[in-house]
Amino acid sequence: MKTQKERLIEKIENAESRKQDWHRAEIVAAVRKRGKTITALSIESGLSANTLKSALQFKYPKGERIISDFLGVQPQEIWPSRYPEQV
């Protein structure tokens, strides 16, 4: 029989596994639908042209915030695996 802690851990893992990060192409498409490119958004934010591309592949909170603010959503919605829910 599982302990309460084991059941809680299992419940959290199951919930997290159902949430998937947006695919890189989905993020790029969403930015383009709003009339910009990742490169343009990066430059307008005072960063190097390719800096925001890092956020598409690696955890980069500043870049994630810039992209998510532009898209009007929370970073946790785009990259749920990078922001585990607090219990």
C-alpha cells in the first residue's frame, strides 16, 4: 500500500506529464501571427538578434517573459515543464 506522500508524488507527476510545452514552431507561428519575428522581438527588447531563440530551447526566464508578454499569456502556459506547480 502506498503512503500518502507516494500518492501525492504520483498525482503531481501524472498532472505534469499531461501538460506539454508548446512546440518551438507553435511559438514562432504565434509571434509571426502577431506581426513580428523572434529576431525582431529580440532586437526591440534590447537584446542581440538571436538571444530570444535561446528561450525556445533552454530555460531563460527573461526571454520567456518577453515572448509570453508579447503573446499575452503566462510563461507557465507556454513552458509548463519549466515551471512546475508549487504544492
